[in-house]
Amino acid sequence: MTLQENLDVLANLSHVVADMNYLVPMVERPRNYAYDPPAGVSRTNAEHEAHAVKISDARPIAGQVSLDANGFSLIDHRSAVKDFFDDEEVRRVYYPEIERIVKEATGAYRVHIFDHTTRRRVPDAESQANAPRQPVRRVHIDHTARSGPQRVRDLLPDEAEELLKGRVQVVNVWRPIKGPLLDSPLAVCDATSIRFEDLVPSDLVYQHRVGETYSVKYSPDHRWYYVPRMRTDEALLLKCSDTSAGVPARFTPHSAFTDATAPLDAPPRESIEVRTLVFHR
């Protein structure tokens, strides 16, 4: 396909328009607490503002996009997991599946899974003490050029320096638990449509460590995609960080969004994401 043909395909993709919550530029370093902060301290010092963006249907181009070229890819995968809210079953059954998926998608020789998160959207979750994790409705990237390698040092300290001599990626695998997914779908931004200046290193404060993520400033150049009516036998691979400067896509913004075309009685989103360290020689 010629460059012009590719441009024509992209221009004619079906799409929705939705608000994306971007960081309001600020002087301070953005900070978010991952737990209830100390008394008198706000959970975040950052402000976000909504920008209406076009979010295109990724299905027609699923065979053309890739982790290295765009920062995301869509794969078919039917899991043997019966209950994704059973952490033991997820670790026993799903983790080996994810390891195989990521190795096949990236050509890596080793994949280390370091955690997973299940989410179930519920109304008024912020007012409930034991509410499940909610979809994240702000544009962000889970790891940075610094925190990706730091995760290797944190999790694999005895091997870290040797592993970091090769290429290291942080890749998330995301899928709906119930489908087709209509409520709060995940949107991903083509990593080649961002500038490094759009990314703002931000502190994510845990009780025993401080991680670093990227908040994202708005640009009209950002190209957004989603998978309409995503099925439970599909998964999105999302590259959060990559130590290689030789590939077009290294850091991929993403966010949940409200799809105005979804029916009002759409079942609330349930999803799982698995985070992996990916090692190349």
C-alpha cells in the first residue's frame, strides 16, 4: 500500500468524538497518591482539562499497526481463565498465557510479569471505602524512560545490570472481562503522533516507594484509536516504555473515555491489565 493509500484509509476510518482529560501545564512536578494521602494533603496537585478528540476505529488497520511502529497492537486470544477476579487463578493460568503472547508479539527471549489489575466500574466509586479499581480517565503512560529500567532494578536486583545491557520494554496486555465492551472503552494514542515535550514526568506515590509516570499535555496532533465492541477473546498490547531509541514508538499514552454512542444500559466495564518487563538480547 502506498503512502497516499495509507493516508486515505486513516482519513476515512469511522470514529467517535469524546473528551480526553489532559494535564493542565503547571510549574510544580505533578504528583498523585496511590493510597489515601496523609491528613491535609490532597490526592493530587495536578489539574486536568477536557479536550474533544476524534477516536478512530482501529479494527480496519489492525493488520498494519504494531508495537514498534505505533505503540499498540490488537491480537486474538481466547484465555482458559474462568474467573479473572480470582488472583490465584490469574497467576496460575493467565500469567503463562500472557508470557507466550508477549514473547510471540515482540520476539523477546524473556518476559517477567510483575503485576495485574482488575477493574469494575461502579457509580460513585470515590465515595465508597472498598470500591474496586476504576477505569482511569486521564491521559497517561504507566512508565517513563527512567522508571522502566528502575522497575528492573527494583524487581530483579541481582540480574538488573546484566539485563539492562539489552533492550528492555514495559508492555501492558489489556482485555475486557465481559464483552462486547461498550462502557468506558480504552483509547490508545499512536505513539508516533506525540512529541517528547508533550510528556511530563510525574510522581506516583506509594506507601513504600515513589514511581514515575508520564502525564500528557494536549496537542491537536495526537491520533487516537479504540476497538469498538471489543470481545473477551481479543487483547490490546500497549507499549509503555522502551529503552531502544531506534524504533518509532517508545511511549504510548492511553485513557478510558465515555463513548456517547454506547447504549445507556450498557453493562459497566470489567477489565484486566497485566504489566510485563520484556527483555531482548
